[in-house]
Amino acid sequence: MMEPAMAALPHPLDKKSAGLAFVLGLATILGAWGSQIIGGLYPCELCLEQRMAYYYGLPLLLIVLVTWNRLPLAVWYLVMAIVTAIFVWGTYMGAYHAGVEWGFWPGPTACTGVGDAMDFNALSNMTPVIGCDVVQFRLFGLSLAGYNALISLAIVTLLGISIWAQMRGNRRG
């Protein structure tokens, strides 16, 4: 027997917090692209890795939001748990990268170590390579990696509120 789809708008806090998490995530990845394309900040290897949470998590969250009232509750919980886990990983990556920038721990050797010898003639057609321990921009003492960690944590919190509100509403209803 298939579990019934979620009832229409039984718990407005669950959809509002999930929607806010999506908007916050979308604004963040658009800001990252804008800082690169318009602002001229080149992402390092860890910056690009941090974006993966948005590339995987936001489409899944969008599917949940678009199909909100048609999803079986078990599927809703599963996908929301997956999206939350993706952004927990994104929070970790942002905090790890910020720690590399502050010198709390070493970063990956691919973007903080000394590279192999190269042919200087190849430099003319290369894009700049930014070390993961190099901070290109700080605002109020935090780098973009630090802000990403905080934003990802906020997204995790909003998703947790959404799951909690859905669970709370289902116990009542």
C-alpha cells in the first residue's frame, strides 16, 4: 500500500523554511558566480569543491518544493534528509577551507603546496591559479569561505526546521 501524499499546506512552517533555504542557497551560488564573473575573483580548488553542495542540493530541494503536495511523505523525508546531509557536507567544506586560509591546518597539496616544474611558455594561455590558503576578499574579518560555512549552516538549520515542523505536524494530524 502506497503512503498518501502530504496534505496541502498542513504545516506552513515546513514549506516556508525549505523555501527560504532554497532562496538563500540560490542567492549564495549566484553571488559566487557573480564574484567570479563580474568581480574577477578566481576560485581555488576548495572554492569549487564547496559549490558542489549547491549544484547537488539545490536541484533536489527544487524538486521537493515543486512537487511538495504530491510527494509521499516517506519520499519527502528521504529527499529532505539527503539535501540536509549535502549541506552539512557543504558546511564542513566551508569551515575546512576557512581553517586552511587562517592557517589552522594544512590544505590539500594540490592547491597549497609547491607544484611541479612547468614550462613558462605555457603561461600565456592559462587562467590564474589561486592557492587555497590565499584570501582574495574579506569582509568584517571573514573570507568568502567563512561566509559560505555560515550560510551553509543556516541552510542546514532551515532544512532541520522544515523536517521538524513536518514531523511535529504529523504527530498532531
